[in-house]
Amino acid sequence: MTPVDATQKTSAAFVDVSFIDLAAIGDDEWPRLAALLDEAETARAARFAFEADRRAYVAAHALLRARLSDRATGIAPAEWRFGATSHGKPFLLSPPAGLDFSLSHTRGMAAVAIAQGYDIGVDVESFVKPRDALKVAKRFFAPEEAALVRSKSDPASQSEVFFAIWTLKEAVLKADGRGLARGLDSFVVSLSPLAVSSESERTYALAQWRRGGFFIAAAARGGEANFRVEEARPSELTQVV
């Protein structure tokens, strides 16, 4: 089975997912995106050793701030303040808006998810990264997932399936709120249909999209959800009032 765009849809509330292709951001647009970040984010961005990683961080945080302001009229992107739980899950400190969010970035792509009434997670990864996918899957994945990677006959196909599974698992861990403390092998994701199985009573809705050489995955804890995905244009992010 080759992973393809897949979204689980029901009649519940929406989880909005936005992504941005960093190659679409012009050199003159980066300073305007960076201006949306607060002092702590700016300092964090400056500590990245490589420009590609710094830009991915800036894009993700600028995208998050712009999309939060899309959902909360009258709040400028630079006004949002964030905190984090003991497990590292970020949350809104102020202004109060009743929204949950998640963000992810990798070289070349950034993504955010925003919802009301759900604990959510999002993850984005390139599936063309050079990596011994089967070796990593055997070490960290549940046996069923490692077997799916092993079933592919060539390294490129194994890498593709590996990252399809990886992004879904990361999204679930972020929605769960405990991160890697829960363990990647503590639950199993299936790709067709998208689903999570574990001994826990917690339930998750899943969605996954394939854009270029990237997988974007989202998870919502607590039942059914509708997912919407859109590609953000760099010029839109600095026009939000």
C-alpha cells in the first residue's frame, strides 16, 4: 500500500491545518515573518546553527501567530503569548481564546493545526531523507508497523511508509500531551484506514496529506473530527490585523 492523501471526516467540529512551503518564501519576506515573533522566539531562532533550520522555525511560528489571529478577530499576530506543560506541550497563555494548537517544522516545510474543543497534534516530515528506515522502525515502532515497513522491497518505498507512520505517531503523541514519554511503541497506527489502536481508552481522529516530498499528519484526541487543510501564502501572513 502506498500512502496517499487521506482524511477522516465526520460531522464534528473542524481542525484547521495550514502548511507553508519554505521554497515559496522570498528573501524579502523573511524579515516580515520574523517580525511577528516575540522576544523569546527571536532568541531561540538565533540559536539555530543552520539557516535552513532557523527559517523553518521562523516560518512555523509566524504561521501559527497569523492563523491564530485569523480565528480571533482583533488580535494581532505579535500579541499572542504561549506557555508549555511539563511534558513540553505548548498552550495559549494570552489573550484567552479557547483554542488548542500544535505546530511542526522541518527543512523545507512548516505546518500548524488549530481547533476548539480538541487536544490536537500535527507533524510534518520529508520522506526523502536518507535513513535506514527499517532499522529505526524495528527499534521504535510496534511490531505491526515495523512489519509494514519491512514489506516494502526497496529503501525508497520503506522510507516513504516509515515517514507516513512516523508523522501519524508524532501527531498522536502531541495530541496526547505526554510526548515521547508515552513511547512510540505504546500504540499502533494503521494507514488504511487511518486509525489508532492501543490499550488506552483514549480515542483519536486522524488525517494525513502528502505534499511534494513531505507528509503532514494531524490528530485530534477525544473522538470524531473534521479536518481541513490549506496551503498558506507568505504574503497573507503579514497582512493579518
